[in-house]
Amino acid sequence: MAFTLAHFSDPHLPPLPKPRFRELAGKRVLGYLNWTRNRHKYYRREVLDALVGDLQAERPDHIAVTGDLVNLALPAEFASAQAWLRGVGAPDSVTAIPGNHDAYVRATRHRFVESFGEYLRGDEPAGQAFPFLRRRGPVALIGLSSAVPTAPFMATGTLGRAQIDALERILVALSAEQVFRVLLVHHPLRSDSRPKRLTDSAALISLLGKHGVELILHGHDHIHSTMWFDGPDRKIPSIGVPAASALARGRHPAAAYNLYKIENVGNAWRCEQISRGIDGSLQVSEIGRTQLI
């Protein structure tokens, strides 16, 4: 029987709570102005609720959320996001990793781990939060954090040498097991935007070329995206999705999520991707289907 993994990203949980004056310093000032003048029109709670409701009706075996749960990393945002994530699902059936907005400023850069620790706790005790490993059925979910505070007008991500080295140890250990390895990371491995790139993507791509995974899931760009990277035996699909609370605007499509039907047939993996998206009437329906593996 196939294992169904659902993936959505970048809920940017609306509405934004009213910040205190002292919280609007540095980068948050620009972010708050951007939200009040622009982003609040396109990131809507009713869109997010409709999308998550449809996802839950599909009854996936597990759900992956690849970051940007909040907007300005205000303390009040994390409290709201905790309650919302509990509504998405229990920690044993939902895995979450942070995005750059979850580490928007240095003062609250660690708040994501503190707030959502149960949703990113690995199966084995570890000395650091990332990377973590969660086995669910035939799937091994590996969570990375590319979330770091950045200067105004920048949205880059960085993993760091310690995280990449630890990821290699995980992949080496998993090589002896018959598991479908899914890598979760907020930033895409390749980006045309220097201010939004993963700064050490070359090291991660090199590592995956040596050890491989079956699937990479990310967010950040707010678009449907499929990229392919070299693995030791075959190409690795890397899939991104639109923001989960978004109305369509410009080059950015409306909110959508993906389902992955994963099964092992004759000692070979099969994975079908089913995309479901929302329309202007807040109805969610299938918008695409692809055999990835």
C-alpha cells in the first residue's frame, strides 16, 4: 500500500498581530510597512483554511511544512502559529522546519525551535536541532534549517558546515536501509535571485551527488517549481510550492499543495506527485499529476 506524504509551505499565517512600537526596529519596520501596504491583500486566512481543510480531507499519512509559518517573527505571531499548527495535525503526523521569516531578526531567531520543538524532534536524541531524522512508514524525513537572520532586503539562507557534515552522517547511516529519503529545506537549492539564494547550496548539491536522496521538498519562492539534481544513481527531483495562504498575483500562483504517493514495488521506489490548488472561489481541486519516479 502506498504511503501518502503531503507537502505545503509558506503559510505566512495571517492576519498579522498588531506589533508594539518597541518591536518595530530594524528590518521589522520595512517588513511591517510591506505587510500593511501590500502583502495583507494577497496572504489571506480564508485561503489557508480552505487549503488545509482540503489537505486534511485527503487523509495523508504525514504532512511536511517547509517554513515561513510567521511573517516578522513577532512574539505574538508564534503563539498564534502554535495554535494553528496544532489544528493542522499532531506532532507525530506533522513535520515542520523554519524559513527565513521564522528567523527574521536575531532577537527571536531561536523562537521557532522553542515554539514548535515537538514538530521537529527527531527519532533519536541529538545534540543540535538540525538536521533531524524522523521515520514514518517507509519514509525517512530529514529536516534542515536554512533560516538565518539577514539584513534588510535580503532573504538568503545558510546551512553551515556543521549541519552539512551531520547530514552526511545521516545519509551514510541510511544507505544500509530500504527507506525513501525525503530532504526538507526551506530555500531552493538553485536560485536566480542573489538576495534569496541558499548561500552554501554548492556544498549541499555536492553531498547529494555523492549520497543521494529520493526527493527534496522546499518553499521560499512561492511558485510551482521542479528542479533535478544529480544523485549517485539517478536524478533527484526537488519540488517547490506556492505560498499556502496566497491569492494569485503576477507570476505568483494561488495557494497549492502536493501529495506524494510513495510505494516500493519489486525493490524499486515509485513516487507519484498530485498537485491540488485553490481557485478564486476558494475551491480546491486537482491541477496536475506527475510520475516522478
